[in-house]
Amino acid sequence: MGTVVGAAVAASVLSGCAGPEYTYVHDDSGGTYFKVPASWRQIDQKALDKVVFGDAESTTAQLAKQAVWAAAFDAYDEPSLVHLIQGSAGAEDKPFAFAKVQKLSEDDQNAVSLDALRMSQPIPVPVTKEQQKAIEATGFSGFELLADEMLPITDGVRGVRSVYNYRLGDGPVQTFDKTVYLSADGTTVSTLLIRCSPACYRKRAAEIDTVVKSFKVKHLINP
């Protein structure tokens, strides 16, 4: 399920007739949050849940087991989940943002590392040649790492941000900007992935960077 906090009421009070500049988004716990331009349209939650969690019969059981949350936003006038991995080739392409929060199994908690965060879904960032070959076997090609940084540790929360190019099938090259955080207790992974064509990414770099830098995970203390 997705939780979105609209800024319309507060923004209208502060700025008169002007509409809100951003839509503020957070998961069900409020521990993972970010903002997107108000012009970006939210993907239908039922359609997104079906892709992330599977068919309706398995969704409830999977949610209960994995405690997964997801939300997605598309800057296109007609939003589509297809834009998560595929857009047009030029600067006229528009960004797509996908976020998810997932609980780790006990085995995954014991094996988690920054490299494991890089390799997390969707659109993994290969760390080894073997991993790159495995990803390319699924239809991706032309991997190019543009930037990669460890994020400052804040209240025990660790993270990594990677920017990289991939081509899916015969489609145009796409630029992906992925930030992944591991919660302070090591039980939860939060991911934000933004896709755009290389030309679009360069043209809208400041806008995309604002969204990425707004993506945060805070340590929640259980009562």
C-alpha cells in the first residue's frame, strides 16, 4: 500500500492561489519519506501492487510476510508503469520514480552489505563481472557506471547512491539513479529508483537531485 501526504492545503494557505510545489510521500510507518514535484502523477496503487506483490490472492499473504510498501510517480501526462524501465530516447523523455520498503529475512540480515544494497531490485548495480553477465542474461546490456557513493551514516542508517546506464532489449539507453538505505537495526531496506533517458537526466538533473536528496530514512523507536 502507498501512503501519500499531499501538500495542497498547507501550500494554499501559505501561497494564496498558488498550487503546491511538491507532493510529500511516506511509507506506512513514516520512517521512509521523500518528495516529488506536484506535477508528477502517482501510478495507480492497485496496478503497482499487482506488479510488486503478485496477484490478488497472494498479495495479502505476501504483505503480511514481507511487510513491503511501494509507491511510484511518473512525470508523463499519461503515467505508465512501463516508464519504470523504458522511456523515449531524447530530452523530451520524462522522469519516473519508484520507491519501496522491504523487510529482510533473517538470512538476508546476516548477509547484508553495501554491495548487497547495490545489487538489490529493481535494476541491480553489478559489482562483479559475473553479476553483470547474469543481469545481461535477463535482457539488459551496455551497463555503464556514472557515479557511486557511500552516503553519510546518520543515526545508524547506512546507504549508497549509484547512477548508471542500461539498455533493455533493443530500446534506447536509460539512466537510472538508485539510492538504497539499510535501517539502523539492519532489518529494513528502503529504495528509491529514478529513471530517465541520458539527455533527460542531464536536462533535469537539478530536479531529480532534489527528489533524491529528499529521500530519507529515520530510526523509529518502538514503544
